[in-house]
Amino acid sequence: MSLFTGLFRPRVAVLGNEFAGAVEALGRDITQFHVGDRVFGYNEGPFGAHAEYLAMPENGSLATIPANVGDVQAAAATEGSHYALAHIRWAKITAGQDVLVYGATGAIGSAAVQLLKTLGANVTAVCGTAHLDLVRGLGADRVIDYQTEDFTQHDQPYDVVIDAVGKSSWAQCRQVLKPDGMYISSELGPYAQNPFLALIAPLHRGKKVGFPIPKHDQQMMRYFQGLLASGEFKPLIDRTYPLEEIVAAYRYVETGQKVGNVVIVVNPAAAG
């Protein structure tokens, strides 16, 4: 991330990709949104979401928030989920396929479990002892406790293994893949091998590695808008912090112990 945010000092003063709030003002010839609209979106690259105000282009990754969804929930609905969606679409997962999600309590993993279930996939989720019931509540068909079991030693084969926390490897997981299965990790892997293995994947048959490059646009936002409205996707939220305590929020996230998402609330009185 330092390549994007600055190697030696921050390139931008205000970080933050995903957001939710109300439209306060409009530029010229804007027709898609109106002052007062509740909106949510994603602003990767320019950043700036950890602030009271943010300017977005009308055709950016932006959509209105469904009436039955609060701002706090909407604010956590794009970052982890757009990575999860990229993994799912890259692997072309369809109904009836067997998928394992390793790290099912993180922002990516918790979204992946829910998004997979909307497609009708059979989901096995891996998490720690303390969160077994929570992950079952996300819709997982089967939950494995990594603190007492090693999923790579099970006989169950999978069409796709999604490592949402980057703590496994291709060498470990290929043995639990079906003959034409795919392994996808959110991280580069040992010796940064995952992108290279994904590049050579089309050159051979059988088991392979995928390394998706996520895309975000208004089409993605409308997809999540629909899932939020139907209740099929509910971002997992660990804690909220007021903007004044953003340093404490970052420190908590850096412990690696968060469950789902942490949300910064600029105006606690107005947040839903």
C-alpha cells in the first residue's frame, strides 16, 4: 500500500476509500443525484473518505442508499465486498459449486460468504473458535475451527478456495482442490508467487491459481445496492469510532483482531 499512499511520507493528507452520507451540494448539470440524497460509494486512489466532506464525480462509484439501510452499514458495504466480488467473478463461481473461504470473519471473508450464498454455492467457512456461531449466522453451510482442525487435511474437495486473509499458500491448498479447481488469495503469497502462478495458469490444465484485479464502478455499486436492499448482504461491523478517535481506530485495526469492518462516524447524531 505504500506504493499508493507514499513510500516515505503520505502522498495525501486524508485517507479512506469507502463512505456514506448525504449529498450537500451539486456541480453543474448533475441529474443523477439531488441535494439531500443519501449515498454510499468507493473512492480508491484519490482517497479522502475519512473526512466531513468529499467530492465525487457523478459517474463515479456512487449509488443511493436503500431506505431500509443505515449510513453506518452502507459505509462498510464496498471495500471488503468488492474484493470478495472480484474473487468470485474471477473464478466464475456458480450455484452448486463447493467453495471454501479461509478467514471468514474479516471484511473480505465475511462478505464472500454472503455473496457466495446469494449465488447458491455450497460454502465452507474457516474461522477461530470464538466466531463459529457468528460465521454460521452469515450463511455458511459448514464451519471449520482452524484452532482445532486443519482444513487441508480434510477429504472434502473444493471447486474454489478463497483465502481472504493471505495466511495459506498454493502448496498447502492445492491438495483440497478438485481436478480443475482454483486457489485465490488476497495476498501475494510466499515469495510473491501468486501473481506469477496466475499468469501461467492459462498455459496448463487442471488446478490453478487466480489473482484478480478488482474493478469498481457504478455497476458494482448498483449490485451492492440491490443486495443491501434485499437484506441478502449485511456488512459485518465490529466497532464504530467518532472521527476524533480515528487514531485509536487505526490502532485497533492494526492489531489484526477486528471482526468485519471498523467504521469512522463523522456526525454520531446523524448516523443511522
